[in-house]
Amino acid sequence: QVQLVQSGPELKKPGSSVNVSCKASGGTFSNYAFSWVRQAPGQGLEWVGRIIPLNFQVTYARLFEDRVTFIADKYTSTLYMEFKNLRYEDTALYYCVRDRRTYGLDIWGQGTTLIVSS
Amino acid sequence: DIVMTQSPLSLPVTPGEPASISCRSSQSLLHTIGYNYLDWYVQKPGQSPQLLIYMSSNRASGVPDRFSGSGSGTDFTLKISRVEAEDVGIYYCMQGKYSLTFGQGTRLEIK
């Protein structure tokens, strides 16, 4: 069974950048798409974007497209999300998720806490 | 952008009783070949969300059959036939036809 294990919590200052990783184990990596979803404290779920490792195709939510970059390393089955020019409101739990499109977001990582604070 | 609206936002339920959550989309989620890009997820306390229902009415692997999904186009419903204590959590609908958008969430609690 595929598992997604994410990197640990991050504390960053406004204007800085963060890199969050997500390693897939126990299954085929390149055959699927992966989405990033975030959840601000006490709030709902918000889609950040999607990457398809097979062809490196990326789709970013309009809200984030000028500040986020997704990378997939097929050799280590690891995904990376770089978030630039961080703002206080980017404080959230960030999840990587296996995205099977019509079959749903079926496998979720444990989440990575990002706190943006001066 | 497609807006997803859930109701109610809070749902107190007595164990053993049924529960129902509504989800409405601002645009049709119906694909030309007949399925709907609508999923349901539950986030139990302290956990990552988990998939319950995909394509409006298909239960994900391991989901008890007391959960069912229905609807098409812009109106969808998640039903729990008999609520159990372990069902406590926040339920989200999500559309996947145009990017991904989640509803606000419905908090199910036990009376």
C-alpha cells in the first residue's frame, strides 16, 4: 500500500521561502498525479495545485501560481513544494495527496505544519 | 471558479439515527460520459482527511456501507444510515471538474 511521508514542521519569516517534501513508498510513483492541499488553523481545505511526475505537468491554483513551484523526483519517488514570498496567511498544514482524478484523493500524507511569523 | 456550498454546517446526531449532508455546486459537475466529478471526504479529529465517496456515489475501499452518496449535476447528498460514535468529524464535498474546490465542511457531532 502506498504511503506518503512528509517532511517536518517549518517556522519561517514573512518574505522567505520554504521547501516541503513528500516521499512516496510502497507503490508505483510515476503512474499517478499528486495534489497539494492546505488547511489554515481551524479552517477548511484549499487546493494548491497538482503535479504529474510522469511528464512533469503542473497545474497551480490561480491564487498561488506566482509563488509556488512543484517538483517531482522520479528516482527517489519524492515530491517537493517550494513556496516563495511567504505571508502570515500561509500559516497552515500542508498535505500531499495522491490524486486519482475521478477516483478521488485517495492517499494523504500526514501533513506538514508551516508557521509564518516574524 | 466553482463554489461548493454545504449544509448544514453543524450536524448533531444521536447514535443509531440517520444523517444527511447536502452539497451544492455553482456549476454542473456532470461529465459528458455520465459521471459526476464529486467526492466526499471526512476529517476525523487529529487526522488527515480520508476519501469516503468518489464520482458522487462510489464508496472508497474500506468505507462501511452505511455511507452512501447520491446526486448529479449541481446537487449532491451524503447519507449515513445509522450514525456511530466513530463517525464524528468534519465532512467535505469536493468538485474535481475544474481544478479542485472543497465545500466549507460540515461538523458532525454526537448528541
